[in-house]
Amino acid sequence: MYWIAFGDIHESTGLLGSVPGLAEADGVIVTGDLTNRGDREAGKRVLDDVARFNPRILAQPGNMDTDGVTAYIRERDMDIHLRVRELAPGLKLMGVGLSTPTPFGTPGEVPEATLAEWLDQTYALTDGFERLICIIHEPPLDTEVDRLSNGQHVGSPAVRAFLERVQPALAVTGHIHEASGTDRIGETPVINPGMLAHGGFVRIDYDGETLSAALMRVR
């Protein structure tokens, strides 16, 4: 089994047809930022574009998505924000979208304390697991995946503390476009594929026992 994960689409879906194995994947995971402050209709257009290649979509809003986008994701029963889904026997996925405050006053921002609370509350819903994938739109602080082009780290202390404590099998993040890359927190691989328009995506493979993930790029 395998899944394709990407995010930071920002209404730019032109590369979807170039993502290898997208149609054959067991599912598509969208990590956040479907739109650019878009409304419900903008979110619908993005999800419809993804569904043309693979209708098995799980998604959550990012900080650039409005309440209308969030509501539409829920209506289509694709949502993973503050939810837990079983991907396969022994493999669960939890999602936490949006972000902490940015300098740009984007629609989907919450205080750091709220993000910390959401992480703990959602993790409590996992009810035990063998392997857990965390889809968290904001990256953990002080990693290769939260660094701006000037070198400044702008990720979340709460996300980092959560990953250090829980040690899930995989964390896929986003939000900081220029920080596309990989890192580790303890035993947890952390991957930020960057903007979809720049060609980044994550392939997640699972054979019933072993979970692996790789940052890949459209060629």
C-alpha cells in the first residue's frame, strides 16, 4: 500500500498530472493551504482537480484557508483536522491544520497554546496504535523544515515538544515553502514537501509491518 502526500497547493494544481503513481495510490493526503485565502468554491475547485486523478482524498485546512474551505472539506468527509483515521490495520493518521500567528494575518491562525492543546486532544483520540502518521501543517521549531531563506527558524515549539514526546512513525508538515526537506526528531522522520507548484510530494509506503516515506519531486 502507498499514499501520496502534498500540501501548500495555493490553488496551483497544474503539476498534479505529473506526480508519479498518483492515480494508483491508496489515497491522497493534503496537508493544508489548498487556497490563497479562498472561499468554499476555491476549495472545491482544488479538491475537484485532485479527485480527477485520485478520488480517495484526506485533507485539512492550512493557515491560508478560510472557514468556508474547512466546512467544505468536512462536508465531503475528507477531513483530518483534529481527527484520527485508520489508513490500514495497525496504521493510524492524525491531523492538525492551521498555524500559529504569522506576520501576514492569514485566515487560519491560532495561538501557540491552542495548537498545543489541539495536538494533545487529537492524539488522545488515537486510542492506542502500532504506527502513527502525524499530518501537522506547521513544522516543528529548530529543524531543517522550519527555516526561512534568511536562516531564521519559525516553526512551533508545541509541535516539536509533541513529536519529541510521542515519537510517531512519521510526521509530514508544510507551511514554510522554502524549507522543503527532511529532518528527524528522535526516531521520527519529519518531511516538508514544500509547495506543490515546486514539485514536492511525499510517498508513504506500508507493507503491513514496515512504514517508510520519501521526499520526492516531479521530474
